[in-house]
Amino acid sequence: MRSRIICRCEEISEEEIIQAVRAGCRSVAEVKRFCRAGMGLCQGRTCGPLVASIIARELGVPKEAVEADTPRFPLFPVTLEAFCEESKD
């Protein structure tokens, strides 16, 4: 049976996240550093809540008890074209 992909940007499976939790990861940020889930183009906006749910399930705690990742700027991808338009002004 194939494990489902949780982080599409980095192609990280649910099984890889479970392995990270079993290795000691207790927060979304720790899982991110352990297996790169959330380091792709979306920066965890898509997979972050799923990763938190998996951590909570594996640890037997409420999802709210799992520490989320800290957002980094820019919060959304910015095209190079946007910077070029700014420099013309």
C-alpha cells in the first residue's frame, strides 16, 4: 500500500511524517526540518494543517496542542515581474 502524499511541493508522504514524529519531532517546524515537509513553493500553507493533524493523531493530543510553523516573509510567492514594476516608479 502506497502512503499518500501530504506535501505536494516536496513530495513528502504521510509515512515520512509519521517516521519524523516517531523520531522525536513534536511540532510542524520540527517535521519541516526533519523531512522538508512545508519547504516548497507554498511554504506549508497547503500541507501545514495536514502535518499538524498527523502529529496530533500520532501523539494522541488535540490538534490545537501541536505547535504550528512560524510564517516567514513573503507570506505569498512574489513574481520577479512585480519587482520590475516597482523599480520603474
